[in-house]
Amino acid sequence: MQEALAYKAQLAQQPQPSSSSSSSSSSSSSSDSRRGPLHPLLTQQQLFSAYVHTPAGVLLPSSSIFSGAELTVRLNTTRGYAQHVLAEAEVLLLHAGLGDAANTKFVLVSDSSMPLYPPQVIWAQLLSEPLSRLDACVDLRKDRQLYRWRPYMASAHFGPQHWRKSSQWFALSRPAVADTHVRELFHSFCYTNLTAGSPMCVSDEHYLASLMASYGLDSATDCQGLSHYADWSAGGWHPKEFKAAEITPALLHSMRAGRQLGSTSLGQAAACDAAAAARSAAATIFQPLESLASGVADGSSAEGGSSSSATAGAAAAGKRRAGSEWGRHEQLLAIDHQQSVNGLQDAQQQQQEQQQQQQQKEELHVKGDSNWLVAAGYAPLGSHCPLFGRKFAAAVVNQTLALALGCNGVGLGSWCRGSRVDAKEHSAA
């Protein structure tokens, strides 16, 4: 089973529906590409949308929080390993997510994936990243697995020079490509005959990255494609499935740092500061009740004096989603103010600092919308820091949920709001 999480560029501008209208709101999903109605846990949050592809004829049980999020059009992927049908399922999920204009980041996860951070961290992290977590870059040190290329796929617009290899678990910025040509080439020629002994062509590991390269969008990807952590130390075609006894906070911190459990090497762990990301994301997204009340008071005379909590939430959302323009211009103003202060320093130092400030301005304009969260105070993780981990099979679902919900784990439980446990655990890892 494949799932897509589409992260929204801005928090909803409209108040949350009251309990009396929630049923009609949740059932509205049936008018889009999903079966519906959606679970209340999905309709009552504003950070992301969920889309699920299950094999044709298979639906999730009503007890699942993803029940109702299944696509209305699904493919038979029960025997899809190393076949193009998996890439086609990805395309269906992307099409469904693109139907909502608020969705700007698209993450493919599996039914064995677990988030490594609370939802507000993943939302802030993805929206602060200008590039897709996909590897469509040319690097002679990397194995593009060109032996999987099929000569029959060559056309005037697509050739072996465009062939790329990336993880199938991507985090994609809103695509700017409308393509049928490359998709048809993969559909016709990139498949695997497991009984013939011919080279494999694993379409879902090549299609999106090669498509981006063929349209000259290599630079729109981060050249890493690391949205998920997986342990490949044992070799083979599939990553390690974690056993119940291994699913501990120590495993979570190792996955966040991108290293194997028990490894003494810190690697790039210093750049994966989970505690700083969690604190800054919460401070950026969540606001005290008094801030919400003041937001309503400011606009009460113009809006007829409404002081409902729903309106307060909408007002706060409007402030938070002030988005790219607020974050960028506030920082530019701060830079200009600093330039006037520097007039007290000697000319040589002033010139050096002005050059640095000009470079910062240029970087802000280049990064554009993706930088407003950082300007608002979010402390981003490095792009090499995984956001999800796998493989957690159905047999260990209880242990996986305990780690995900626990305050010394991912901290998804609502009772973990404001907990300092994560910071303590991180510093001890």
C-alpha cells in the first residue's frame, strides 16, 4: 500500500467547521478523487492532506484513520514489485494531491513508514526547503544503474543521458511538468520479467528522477532524495524489518541522525538537531491563547465584533500564513537597519559587512517563499536528515505506535505538547 501526504503551503483561512457541520465537511471528500468520508482526525487539522492507494478491490477497515482517503481509481499492485504499475500508482496519488491548490509538497510513504518528527516539524521542514527531496542530478560518483536502461526507450526528447536513479520515497515540490511522453516510454519498456533472467527495470526508482532530468529540472532537486531512513546493512533487495525489541527511543535517535542502531559514529548528527527543530516549529505554528484573542480584538470592529474561538483561530492562521512576503521583507528591513548601524565602524569593516548583507538579500530573493518560516524563527534540519523511517511491519504495530505516541519517542500524543523529554533524550543520544 502506498500513501501520499500533501503538505499545505498555508494554514486554512476559514474557521474550522462546528460539530454540527463536520459530517457534511468530512463527506465532501467523496466529490474529489478520494472515497470519503474522511476520518475526523484528518478533517480537524490543517497541515496536510492524505491520499491512499490500496490494491484494486481492497479498502481499509473503518477503524483506520486513513479510511475514506483511498483513491476512487486504483490499480492492481499486488504483484507490482519491480513493475511499472507502482510508478503509475504514484502518478495517481500525485494527480489526486494536485487537485487541491493549497498542496505544495508531496511525500510518498508506505504502510511500513513512521514519521520521525511531530507533524508540525515535518510541515515546517518541508515548506522551508526550496528543493525536492529527489536525486535527478548527474554525479559520476553515483551509480545511475544505466544497465537498466532500455534502448527502445530512446526518443528525440528522452535518452540515456537523462537516466537517473533515486529513492522511490520522495518529497516533491509542486511539479511544473505536464508530461505523457516519458510516462508512456516507461509504461511500454521499463518492466521486469523475473523468470527470464534479464536485467531488472525498477520503474518507481527511475521514473520521476529521469522525468525531471529530461525537462532540465535537475537543479530543482537536492541531489540526495533522502526523505526516509532505512537500514540496508544486510544487503539484498529489501531493507531490514525492525523487530519489536529494537523499537526504542535509541532506534529513533539513530534514524534521525541517519546512522545504524548501535553505531558509535555520530556522522552528521549535529546538523539533525531534533530538539531545536521541535521547539522552533511549535513556537512558529502554535500561539498562546492571548495572542489569538488580541488578533480577534484587532479586527472585531470591522468584522462585527465576533469573538468566537473559531474566528480567533482563523485570525491567527492569517497572521501565520502572512507567508513569503512577511518573512522576506521583515528580514530585508532588518538587514537595512543593520546597515545604518554599521556607519559607526571603520570603512573597511563596513564594506565587508555590506557585501555580506547584500549576499543575504540576494539569497532571500532567490529562495523566495521557502524562506519565510526560517525568518519567522524555525531552525531547519539539514536536507540529509530523514523525516520518516522504515521498515515497521504489521507484526510490530503496537511497539511502533508506542514509540510514535510516546513523549520520549516521536511525541505524537497530544499529551506531549510542551514536553521537554525529547530535548533530554536528544542531548543524551
